[in-house]
Amino acid sequence: MVVQKFGGTSVADPDAVRRLIEIARGARARDGRGPVVVVSALSGVTDALLTIAAEAGASRTDAALAHAARLRERHVALARALASDGELAPLCVDLNAHFDELDAVVRALGVLREVSLRTLDVIAAMGELLSSRIVAAALAHAGLPGEWVDARRAIVTNDDHTRAAPLMRETTAALRAVATLLIEAGRVPVLGGFIGATADGHTTTLGRGGSDYSAAIVGAGIGAGEIQIWTDVDGMLTADPRIIPQPRLVPRLSYAEAAELAYFGAKVLHPSTIHPAVERNIPVRILNSRKPDGPGTLITAEPSPDGDELTAMAAKRDLTVVDITSSRMLMAYGFLRRVFEVFERFRTAVDVVTTSEVSVSVTVDDRRHLESIVEALSEFAQVSIEGEMALLCAVGERLRAEPAIAARVVRVLEEVPLRMISQAASRRNITVILRQADLPHAMHRLHEEFFA
């Protein structure tokens, strides 16, 4: 049994959904049951919904309703292209019910002039609710027994709206009561990714990119044999194709390597995705829905036995370096605790940390509370910040046993001004912080050295 997650580009238009259907048909033919299908919102829809929320909260009700009307037309047009006349009427009733709810929320926000995180989740969840209904109907029309599942009945989360975390025990019980029963009945469950609900039924979302996470949660909950992430690239690549014109495909890597790459900027995989898979030792495969016969990338507990010196590189842009220096000559006892308590207080994650006897430097990519963080840190330390920085991370299991590889990484970049250098305790990565303008040159140098 496999769980197949399809991203926004894989459900963007009728042709994309038809490819999805054939991929699901092939999985069912191989396995004899399922698969479970998890879908993202149609390409661009989540951004449009967030725009609608912002306009409604600013009391621009007419503009928000006009955006919603265009989304309604797009979804109904997609439904017409994929469902028969007999199936279309009930499907359109369902779609219109969701849009009527959206319109009602927009009008209410226009009066309140405030969008709470709870309300934002209600709006953002619409995209996956709509796409999953259409895909379920399209599967049924194509002769596969697709059955829509409201993900809010299957994924139980805490109440941390816009970035909710699953409650796995409750979620596993819910999935068995909903999805597993459908599988045993010979059906193909279809549910939207990214969304869930609290135990008392309030809609939540798992954060941007959370559809991958949903697929892993579902896979862990039903005991899937494999989790497949279908996207618009061939798999995990050795470098960002927007910077390196012809990166290589990584055929296989470990959970730990994938986690490092995802966290440090590899866009093909959501950073949280593999945690449920790791816990249940479920393989994750990344595949291209436009090239379904391609090998893709397989992620397993063990690394590739014949892996290269480095597995791949990842990068993050738009970072800020925060330098914090102790007001005393030597770092006082408790200084680091006070520093990180400030970041915790403002719920701002830190990517990279380096320390010396009297100072600590960190990088952040969330600037929303940066001014307040600097003010709080300045109560007990000297603080300076530097923007327009980037992170370049080289990942590979062989870094753990062969320290000369890390030395080569630094040596290759000797003509690039490096702001920070870090190697985590796992020793699976070496990370450098540099000016954003230097990132393309640095990545080209490393790719030529290790992957050419």
C-alpha cells in the first residue's frame, strides 16, 4: 500500500489531473488496493486565498469577493473538464458550498477588520478541500473508486493555528476509522494535504509546504509500505537548478541527509515530512508527475552504499546575521541561556550558530520580530545585524568519517569571503554563511569540485 502525494503543479489543470489518475491507476494495479491520494491546492490557489484574507481584513470586501469569484470559476471549469454530466451536479454543489462559506467569511471580516490566525486557517484550508473533492470525482469518472475524505476528520492537531502539529495517537485512530476502512472496502481515499482540525473540530493548517507532511502522517498512521511525493522535478538534485543549470539527480539518500537538505533550503521536500516516516521506517520516494517512468529519488534509513563524497547542496537566501557580544570581557555564566531565551520568547527559529569566548553569532530567516529581538538582547549585550546574507550547506554521510572532505569544501571557497562556518554534531553537513551576492559563484565552485 502506498500513499501518493501530488503537489500543486500536479493538479494545476485537466491534463495534470489526468496524469495523476494514470499514476494512481498504476499503483493500484501493482498493489491490488488503494492507493491513498493526498493533494495540494491547485497551483497558486493558497497564495490567492491569503490575498483574499488580507483584503477582507483591510475591509476591501469587494476586491476579496472578486478574487473569490475568479477562484470559483477556475475550480468549476476544472470540474467540468474532469467529471461526467451526472457527476458534475453534485460536485458543483459541494464546490459552491465551500465558496459560499468563503464569501460569508470575507463579508464578516470586512466588518470586523481583523483576521485571527484561526480564521486565516479556515480560509487557507479551502484550497485543499476544493482540489481533493475534484480529484476524488475525477478518479471515479475514470473508473477508479475514488472517495473524498475530509482531512479535518483524519488529521487531529493541536491548536497552534497556521503551523499546527499533529497529535499522532489521535490521528492514527482517526485514520483507521476513516481511511483504513475505505481501503478495506476497496476504495481509493482522497484527502487534502496541509489541513487538519483540533480535537474540538476547529480547522487548522500545518504550515506552508505541509501537504508533504500530511502524506507522511497518513503513511505512518495507516502503516504504508511507501510514501511517494509527486512533484514537477525528477527528484532530489545535487544543487538548486535555478543556480546550477544542469544538476545531477540523487538516486538515493538517507533520512538524515534528506532532513538536513530540506531544513537548509531544498525546496523539493518539506522539512517536517520525513519525521513520521523515520519513526515507522517507511521509505519516501520523490518522483516527477510529468515523467512517471523516471527512477526518482529514494529516501531510506540507510545511505547509499556507493555514495559520492557529498550527496547534495542546499541554499537559503534572505538571511540576517545577528552578532551578540557579552558586555563583559569574558562570557558570563548564563549568557547563552539569556540569548536563546530571547529568540524563544519571540518564537523565532535560528538556523546556524557560532560562538567565541565573548560573542555568539546566529542567522535567522524570519525578520518579523527582529527589531524587538535586538531591543531585548541589547539589555545585556552589544548587538549588530547584517542583512542580505545567504546560507550554503553541503551534505553527505561520508563527511562523518572523512574530515578531509570538509577541509576541501572550505579550501574550494578560499576566494569567497565567508562570514560563518559551522559543522553540526552529526557531522553530516558543513555550512557556510556568505553574502547573498556571492552565493551563485560559491555554489558553482563546489558543484564543479564535487559533482562535475
